[in-house]
Amino acid sequence: MPRSLRRSETLLAGAFIGMGALHFLKPELFDAVVPPGTPMSARQATLMSGAAEIVGGLGLLHPATRPAARWGLLALLLAVFPANIHMAREPERFGIPAWAAWARLPFQPLLCWLVYRAGR
């Protein structure tokens, strides 16, 4: 019998859904961090990653779709990591302190771990 969703997993799903929606509401924020050399336009990358976040977050909410959501969100987190590195290498372009841009990088593995656990 599938287990019910924990509060932390509900919050994680909500965070992905909320951030995904923000990609559509304020796409210019996300367009700016798409690194050069991405094989699509910044807007396409923003909308695709936003849709993936929404679908993945929704997928975490139901036991039948949790495993697929886990793998999809893990793939997404790996795919967007170059954007995080891009921000860390050029923080002045994004109006954030260099220490903050670098400090957020170690949280990506933690987020991957949380997604992995939630998707079991």
C-alpha cells in the first residue's frame, strides 16, 4: 500500500509548483540566467524548465506518479545546474553578491536528496 505524503514532501512539491509557475509569470528573471551556448532560446529553456517543475511537483503529490516525478525532477535539477554555475561565475550580472551565488551551489545536492527521498 502506498504511503501518504509527509508535510515536508508536500512543501517540496509546492515549492516546485510555485517556482515553475513563476517561470511563466516572470520569465525574464529566468531568461537572464540561461547560460550562453544553451541549444535553445532562453525563453524556450525558461518555459520548458518551468513546465517540468510544475509537472514534477504535481507528480510528487500522488503515490502512483512519485517515482516518475523523482527521476524527472532529478534530471531537471542536473539540467539547470549550469545556470546556477553561470550565476556564480557572473553574479554582478544578476545583482546578487558573489558569496550568495556560490553559497547556493551546495544546496543543489541537498535538493536532489530531498527529491530522491520524496519520490520513493
